[in-house]
Amino acid sequence: MSSPIHIPVLRLGRPYESLDKVRFTVEGREIAVSMANSGLIRRDLQQGLARAAESLQAIPCAKLADACEHAAELFLRGNLPWGDGDQLQSPQDYVVALSQLTGLPHSLGHQNMGKVHAAMANIRAIIAGLTRGMPLELFDRGFIRQDGIDVNFFPQTGSLGVLLPSNSPGVNSLWLPALVMKIPVVLKPGREDPLTPFRIVQAMIAAGFPREAFGFYPAGHDGGDAVLFGTGRAIAFGSDATVRRYSPFRNIQVHGSGRSKVLLGDDHADHWERHLDIIVQSIASNGGRSCINASAVLTPRHRDRLADALARRMAAIVPRPRDDKDALLCGFANPAMAKGIDERIDELLQTPGAEDITARYRQGPRLIEKYGQTFLQPTLVSCTDPEHPLANTEFMFPYASILEVPQSRMIDTIGESLVVSAVTADHAWTLDLMASTNIERLNIGPYPTNRVQWEQPHEGNMFEFLYRRRALQGDLAAV
């Protein structure tokens, strides 16, 4: 057996070993993760955040961007510290351990590494999108001259707390711009995935970011609250319960269920066969685990034919071993969660007006044990009523409802949606979609919901969340 590995708490850069540890084994290697209590977190944040912010302020923003681009290569290809010892983690070590902990197959582990790498490598384009093209020197000087006017932006916070999930490693790309904007981060990793944020932090430190700019606090729920309320601004990822709990607090940006959707317009509904690929990709990419996965498909006509064709395609996505290069489904790290979801869907199917179309073609039951894991096989539910409880919900596997709704009623029907891909060339309807307050991100045309443009904010605007514009006038020649 290989020697054990210890992943420490990072107390704003200082490794710390706790008596309280979570342990797991990957291919015969024991990995222990130190856990932080809420008192330790609060004390560290009260005493160390000012020093953490100063460590970033001392470095030119362009140099931080260079370091982020270098860190991208280290994260994707480098051998980085496993923990606080001298053992190094290769990219394959990371992917194998990630799969063991989260159920993500190796293929999707590599894919998510690519997402994080792309976010780090494209950091200049991302920040340009967030700031609408303002130069990086804004973060060094505090102001720029734009169209003959001096524009001052100042940080609303000296730190960003992040409550991370375990469902998708790629979500870690959302907090990365904060560091280049000179805001230190305090991370509370998801219980099943401490590996991704720790590897990112190690890559960024190796690339030149100051250690003091990172807090890494594996913790329970009380520790998560200490992070969210101990930092000036915070992001919380989680379920609808997380949204209800934290949305009343203005300093916390909550990312819950996406309930993203694909809409077929009147002008494309009769040609639905052309769009099967983008609909399946929208539902099933990344194992259906992302908030940008489609959880509903709306069409004005041909629901039954479209549903049958989609169900055939989705049922062909079957469980495979972790290391199968064609694996697209994720196992559940917690089998009880899979059982609960399966039972909930079956219970709601008893309500009239819904049918599991994939049951016609699926090999075996929805909940299945194979290759030492628990899987939920893809599920498409056809609903006759938009108010049916299965019509606008989201689960952590490839699940979607399909409804027949007139185009004129779609915008009112969809509710709050993180991403909407509207397959249409209808100019008037496009303007209506653009004016909708229900839609966070809008794709017009045959684009899957998981399509990302680095120049566009993914969800919310990190710059506007962390910085505020101030009226400014006077003689700034000497500044």
C-alpha cells in the first residue's frame, strides 16, 4: 500500500492538520482530509483577510493574469502536491481519485479538467467580458479614463467566500477571476470533491499567486456558514434549499438549480429531427449534473414524435465502467441519494399527465447497480400539463420533461431558467425572449444549453458583484 496522503486545511496559505479528518481510500492509498471547525474559520478570517488582500494588491494585475495562464497548464498537465507531504499528484492520479469520490467517469473527469484549464487560460477574455472591455490596469490604479471621463471602480469587499458543490468540478472555474481582480478567496469544498479546488490552488501558488490569498476549509454546515458570513461577498452553490436559506442575504450570490431549457420555435418545430443532437447534448452532457443541462424541452407541435425519438437516443446512454472512454453516465457517490430520486420520480409519475417515455427503450430499471456503482439511467418524461410536478424540476442525472406549449405561451410557462436555447429565427419572438426577466443566459439558434463563450458571464457578473463604480472628478494627473 502507498504511504497515506494528508490534505490539510489552508489557513490563508498556512497548512494545518486537524484532529478531525475525513478518510477515504483510492486504489489502496489512504487519503485523509483535515476538517476545520467554525471557530477556527471565524478567527482566521477576522485576523488574516487584510493581509491576504494586501498580498494581491502588491502584484500588478497583468502579472496575475500571466500567472493564471501559467497555472492553467500546471493544473491540466503538471504534477502538483497531493497534500502537505512530498508526494505529487499527476493529472491521472487526480482523475482516478475524483472518479472514486464523486462517481464521475474518467472521461468526464478529463473533460472537466479541460473546462477549468480553458477558464484559466482565457482569463483575459473572461475579465474583458465581465468589465465590458476595460483594461487590466483598472485593478492597479482604481480608475481609468474612458471617453474623456475618469471612471473609478472600488472593491466592495476584501474577500470572496465560496461554498462549493461536489456535482461538477467545472463549477470551480467561476471563482477564478476574483483572484486576478485582486480579491482573495476562501473556499469551503464540497464533501465529495476537495480534490479539484485543492489542485487549482496548488497550481496557482506554483504559478506565482501568493499563498496568503487562499483559504481552503473543508468543513461541515456550520463551517460553511462561517465562510459565507465571514467574508464580504460570497457565492453559495447548492439545491433549492440552499437558495431559500441564503437568498435573503444581499452579500451572498446563490447558484441553485438551473432549470435550463430548450425551446423549439414555430419556425423550426416541423424540422425537429434536425435538432435531436443539440437537445440530447443539452440534457446529457457532463452526466446531466450541471445547472446548464436542460431539464425541459418545449415544442409547439409534434411532442409525441419528438419525445419518442429523444427517448431512443437517451436510452442508448448506458452505464459503463469508470475507465471506459465512452462512459457518459456518472455513478452516485451516495447510493441513498439515487434511491431517493428514483422513488420520487416513480411517486410523481402516479400523478396523471406524465409518462416516462425512456421506459419503452431502457435496458433494465432506472436505478441500476453495475460495475460497482449505483446509476440512474437517463429519463425523459412527457407531460401534458406545465403544472405537473415533473414538468419543471431538475435532478442530478440526465433527466428532462417534454411539453407541447404554443410559442406565444412559452416565455410565461418556463419560469426562472438559467439557460434557454431557443431554436428560432423569428425576429419578433427573439426580441420577446431578450426582454424576458425569466432567462439568465440566452442562446438564439441551434445551440446546446451547455455552450460557453468566455467573453460572456456564465451566471451573474463577478466584477459587478465584487466592484462598484463611484462618481469621480478632479485633477488625477499625479495619481
